[in-house]
Amino acid sequence: MLLQLLAADDVPAPLQEAARQLILQLTGQQLLLNTDRTAPFAQVTLFLPFVGADGEQTAAVHIESRRGRKGELDASNCRLWFDLQMKSLGLIMLDVQVLDRKVMLKIYTEAEATGQFLESRQEDIQEALHTAGYQLVSLKSDLLPSVEPETMGGSEPGSPFSYTPTTYKGVDYRV
């Protein structure tokens, strides 16, 4: 349908551009999902097409899972990492570990109040997971660790040097 929308002559240019962006998004997702189906473990990253007011991507899910006999992901034994940039709640990272359908949930937030609010909703989260066939074992929240640019090896965030390791000093062995 998106390709048909893109090929139509009577569609406004902004709508065609939106269709083009969605096609590129879906193509990228398909490339990311194309992994070795014979490998016993899978690592998948999904970028959800939620775009904020500034045009930036606001949600991603990283999945590590065992593969089933047919190559499918094992939802009973996996690890999920949600990277959410919420308008009102700020940056939220969810570390979800699932082992035999038992869920351990760790919430990292920018604001302590957000973590406390989500912890106060533990019964609702537990009920929702139970409805889906999972059992909540633990729910904890913590503040996101602050990363100083100096610890990343560079002085300016986003500069090419900000991702390089610190310089190495010393020797590996003595002769």
C-alpha cells in the first residue's frame, strides 16, 4: 500500500515523503531482522516509528533470545531492553529479563519521581503480566547513571573523539 501511495500522481508531496520515510524504515527493520536462523541465540533491534516533536526517534527495543526449533524467538526466556524517550516522563530505560516466564523488571529513569511512580504501579504491572501469562518476580527502579564527556575519551559530546577509549599507559608484561 505504501508503494502504491508513493507511485500515485494525485497524492500531495508531504504524504509521499511520509510514505517514502515509512518504506525506508520498514526496509531497515527487515535488514536488521535478517539474522542467521540456525544460530542458537538471536539479537534483534527494533526501532519503533514513534517520532517526537523534534523529529527524533523516541523508542527502540533490543531483544536477546534463544531460538526455538523452527528459528522463532523464545518469549519465555529472553532479555529485552527498551529505550524510551517520553515527552512528559523523560528518558526511560527498561531492562526486562524473562526466565521460564518469570519477569525481573529494572527501570532506569532521569527523574527519581518517575521511578517511584512506576514502582507504585507494581500491582497493575503484575496483573497485566499475569494476564499475558507471565509472573512478575521483581520490580526495581534506579536513576540513569550520568555519563560525563571526560569519561568517554573526548571533551565534546558527539565529537568523533568522544567514543574513543582513553589513552593506554603502561606495559603488558616485563622481560
